[in-house]
Amino acid sequence: MAKITKVSPLAPAVFPDLPVIDGVRFATVAAGVRYQGRTDVMLAVLDPGTAVAGVFTRSATRAAPVLDCQDKIGGPSDGPAAILVNSGNANAFTGQYGRASVEQITEAVAQATGVAQSRVFTSSTGVIGEPLPHDRIVARLDELTAGLRADALEEAARAIMTTDTFPKGASAQVEIDGKTVSIAGIAKGSGMIAPDMATMLVYIFTDAKIDQPALQRMLSEQTDRTFNCITVDSDTSTSDSLLLCATGASGVEATGNADFARALESVMLDLAHQVVKDGEGATKFVEIRVTGAASDADAKVHGLAIANSPLVKTAIAGEDPNWGRVVMAIGKSGAAADRDTLSISFGDILVAEKGWVSPSYREEDAAAYMKGQELVIAVDLGLGEGKATVWTCDLTHGYIEINADYRS
């Protein structure tokens, strides 16, 4: 069994009180996919007319459930929909067997729920390269459908965890035309986090009424500012999936509404930050702010180079203000940089400027700052107006321990 770890020191004190989203119900079971006595399957059933949008990993070794979901996104939205997620086994790199597992699960869910098979979406997360024991999941579908409840979103968040140390949830409510629209989401993710779309597994639900093409555009745009700006270890998963479902149960039209878009982005960013805060072995949450780059794209390249550097991340873990490693990461990123226009700050402490250590810099001040749990590293390239913010965590002995024992 994977090494059991204590809850991340960066975890929220409690799971948030999420609003019930009309038009969707949830159920969970312990199916024994990999571990006995552990809740590991989640089923969500959504009312007819629910629009479903999705973004997925662009890994060349995408898992069978990802490929199936990609084929189904954008299809008709008139009937009900269902989402089934299992943890413990990623059903990735399993060839024809993996595709057959998805087919049998989606067919069984369709029969049990009355949802068209073309509207059944599945996700799997866990160990790669082992056949998914889908029969264990299929055998529990009657129990799942019988247990569907509107208020079981926290249970769903717990069922999709793998090496996560805490369940992740976030919500927002916004008033449109005098009526309240609710958004609630859950996520799982801890390691293998360098998304090329979103992050590990994320499911967001709203009772707003939005047509599927508009929902898809909104999701894709906001993913680039949230989930695609986090990294734990620079590794992109085979299984990254993010589904956004709009049930329309509130009757409130939110297509093109700016307030709704902001509320959705706040939920997505909250979940993204929680994933970083649960980074395997993490003790520090780090925001990398890059300004003055030649372009926004260059700024993001620099930000990710700093955030993914093992030397930077281990220095942060050791509470060492080793700004030379930040300089190194900028220089190797491949994006435009000029040593003599570069400045670096740790929080409010100006560390370096104009290609040299700042005359006002005191090592003891920076060392004291590095003892905090939430840190900001700011870099200004002095080249233009480009900017980006990315988020990461430190790299500790705990990361090695968790991943060395993951399949044991």
C-alpha cells in the first residue's frame, strides 16, 4: 500500500461548506479497486439538458478514459449525463484492455441510470500500467444508483483521492438578474502535477444555464489562468481531466455574463491552489510573480522555469534565500532575459537589481522571510510589459518517500 502520510501543513482547517447544486446527485462506494476498505468510486448523475465542457491532458500517452471523454465532449446536451470516477488505478497504458474497460463501465452505467452511453463520462486515477478491475466497479452500480444524494459532494471529493492528504472543494455564488447562481467544485491532485490543460481530476458543477459551446470557451480560457499555472514536480499526468457541468436548474441564463465568469475563475483558482498546497511532501506554498518580460508567454516560461527547478525548490524547503538559483532558472528558461535589467525580490525584500545584489539586501532578513509557509518570489525582467503568475511548492524528503513507496 502507498505510504500513509500526515495531512499537509498547508491544508485548510476544514472542508468548505459547499452549496447543493440543483440538478446533480452523487454517490460513493468502496469497490476495492486497489485497496480494501477505502471509498474509491464516485458516481454523479446530472439532469436532462446539462451542458458538459471538458479539458484534458495533452500527454501523448493519454489514458483510455481521457480519450473516451474527448470523443464525447461537444455532443448533444438534451438528455441526462453521468460521471463515474475511480481511484487506485489509472487505466492508463493498458492497451485494448483499457478501452474495453471503459466500454463495459460506460455501458453498465447507462443501463443502471438510464443515461445514454454517449453521455457517460469516466475518469480513472492511480497506478499506471495495471489492468483496471472494472468488474468490481460494475458490481457496485446498483448500490451507487440507490445511494444518489444531492448533498454528497464532500463524500465524492474523498472518493477520488489517491496520494492526496485532504479532500479539495471550493464554491462561489453570484447574483444575476436578482437570482442566485451557485458553483461548487472538487478536485484531486498531489503529485505528477504540471498540467497541460488542467490538473489531475477536477469536477465543477453549476446550476446556471449556459449553452455548451459558450461553456467550453469559458472553461478553456480560464484553465490557462488557473490550472495551467500550477506545478508540483514538472510531470504531466496521463489522466488529467476537468469537467464543467451546467445543469441549468436555476433557470438563470449566464452565457457571456462577466460576473459568472469571475466567480467560476475564483473556484478554479481556489482548487488549483489547494492542489499545490497538497503537493507531495509540501511545506511551503510559493507564488512566482514575473513582470517586465518581453511578452506574457515569455513571462510564463520564466515563471515555470523557476517553479520547476529542483534547486530552487530544495532551497525553499531548506529555508535558504539562495537567489542565485533563481538567476540560474531565468537564464536557462530559453525566454528573453538580460542580466543587467533583472531584479529579484523575496516578498518585500529587494534581493538583486541591475544584474547585481541590491545594496540594501541583508541575508538575515531574507532568511527570516523564508521561514514562512506562504512565500512570494517576484522577478522583473526589465524588458517589456509581459507578466504571469504561477504557483508551486517546495521539494522535500517527503516527496521522495511518498513516490518511492507508491506501488509497494
